[in-house]
Amino acid sequence: MLNVTGMAVEKLDSNLFIIAFSDGGDSSKGKVRVGEYADGTITWKTSATEFDGGTTQYVSAANLGSNFFVIAYRDVTDSNKGKVRVGEFTGAAISWKTAEIEFEAGNTTHISIANLGSNLFAIAFCDVDDTNKGKVRMGEFTGAAVDWSTVTTLDTNTVLYTSVIYLENNVFLTIYYDSVSTECQYSVRGFTGLTMDSRASGTVYDGVTHSTSLAYLGSGNFLAGFTDAANVNCRVGHFSEPDSKLIWMTPAIAVDIVADEDYAFDLASLGSNVFVVTYVGGLGNRNSIMIGKYGRGNIEWLISRTSFILNPMSVYQTIGVANLESNIVAVAFVDTAGKGQCIIAALPLYIGTITETVTSGNSGLLQIKGLLSGLSGLEMGVEYFVDYVEGVKSKFGIDKIGKAFSATKLLLE
């Protein structure tokens, strides 16, 4: 759910992904490229393919399933209009299923798009021509065109830094910064077809907020991320029906210090309340990655800051992350030379609990749950996150890394 001008990364099917971006080396044209991760390498399945021949900003993308995708963006060359375009990866190329289609005829900024299932999607944005109001609109890809809902106002004040995500049961969530009330706020909306209704609204964070991002953790839980003047922050919330109630499960928790609130970051879920944060900042303003897990009303950091680019980054560089499979993520970013880069990170898995007392250097039986099933299937030598059962003594505490000793055992480090 990257909401920063210039780049978005999104998973397609299997280990395929797209990176949509504004090509600053080619008149800032909007382009997209399909990559595939396999056997430790990235293979580019297409060249950079234009979706907009003019100057493009505020790029966001969503997977529509079956290798279809939709890109939302601001077409600066055409009066700053908000537009979308639907494409399909056919195996060797991108086939455009629609022309460029307007979702907002006026000056549009801070665009974020999310898939809602069944070819439906939601776009949150700032309507500059209507006193910078925050708005949302749903679309449905019909095979060769897009049908639209009416435009709904989220907030009548000036809205910046929107992010939108699908929760479940025909409900989606938008967060944004209201620069008049100086609060990061949320809006939950339900939908039937292309008709929306308001379910809940309120405050994420009472203070000046800049970049935002969202990740769905499952079972009604979601992760809201934002930057303030000093930190990248995360907060876990839970939305439930039929009472349409949003409850904050944690306070705002700082991920890391940043030197400037406009440093970019992004979030992605890894499943089972585990998530990854990628950001520019921290020690030496480097591109970094962290893994966290929500549980017991708190966020526990399973992997602390790890820098994958050692050179300091500029303030306004962009970064995005997408989960390709259980523990494989694609991270797209702009390097210090202004070039678009992509890396694949293989992350330890969280899969279960130690069921017997263990000591350093000894193995402990693993009760498989979550991403794997049964008492088999561990790959020898691979690292996994584990938890311990309440009452079972372990000096290692909660959420430590274990390495597979056999198909059914872990060797704690």
C-alpha cells in the first residue's frame, strides 16, 4: 500500500510481482515492469512498459487476481487528473485491458488503491480542486472497462498521505492526515456492489503525521503505520462486525528514529500477525528492514533494524514492499544515484511453539501451526520463529529464532 509519489510494488500470482513507477530518466513517464523471483534470482519478464506517456506522480497499484492489476496515478500532463489503467501479464508481455480512465477530473494528489475482491477496488485521494478534501471512490473492472461508484467525501478538511486497505467481509479501511485538526484519522466503510456506507471513524494518532501505510494481519487485525517528526510508528487495531467497532489493541509504537518525517516507508503482512517494515532512516539514513509480531497487546520486534543498503539515502527517496510468499518479500526503492532498484529478502518464518523445556544447543519438539501443518515439513537448516508455551521454562523467552535440526525439531541458537 505504498502511498509515496513515484513507485509501487505489488504481488501478482505465484512469485510474480509488478513495480509501477515514474521514470525520471524518461520525462517522468508512468511505467510498469513484471518480475519473477525463483531460485534466488530475479528474472524480469517484461521491459519497462508505459501506462502513461505524460508526467506521472502518486503511483499506486493493486492486484486484481489471475495476473490482472490496476494502477492509479496522477496524470500531470493532463491537468493533474486522477486516472487508472488495468493491465494483464500474459506470460511474456503486458496487455492493456483498458485505456487510461479518469476517476477524478480535477487536480488529484495523495492517491492510494486497494483490491476489494471480485475485480473491485477502492481509491482514496485528495481532491485539490475541492478545497483539498479527502475522498474515496470504488471501481469495478468489467473486462474491458471500469464501472464507478459515486465519489464519497472522507473528510472536508485538507487531507494528505492517504492509505487504503481491504479488511474482510466487504469492509475497507482508509487512514490519512487531516492537516486542519493535525491528526492522523481513519475511516471504515462497508460496501455492497458499488454502493458504500460508513461504518466507523476516529483518530489513529493525535499529532502531525506524514507518510502512512497499512497492512492486514488477519482475523480483523490490521497494522497502521505513519511517521511523525521523529519516528516511523506502528499501531495495531481490530475491527469487528456486526457492531462496526474499531478498537486499538496497542498504542503507537516507534519502529525507529528518522531524521525527517518525510522519509519513506512501507508495510506488508507475513501472516499470523507477523509483518515486515521497510523504511529509509535510522542509523546513517540507510534503507532498513524490521520484522514485528503482534501479540498480548503489544508489538514484539523479532528482527531489529537490518540495513540492506549501506549508503545513506536522500530524504525523499521512495521505498515499497510486497509479500510474495510466506517468508519472501520484494523490496523496491530508489538508490542514491536515483536509480530504481529491487531486492528479494528471505525472512525467518513464524510457525509454532516449543512444547518441551529446552536449553542452549539442544533441540525442542515443535508443535506445527500457522503456515505449516502436521509434525513434518521443516527444512533442515532453515530458520524459523518460534514461541514458547506458557509455563514451559525457556531462558530464551518469546519469539526467538530456531534453526531446523530435522523435519520435526528445531535447534535453538
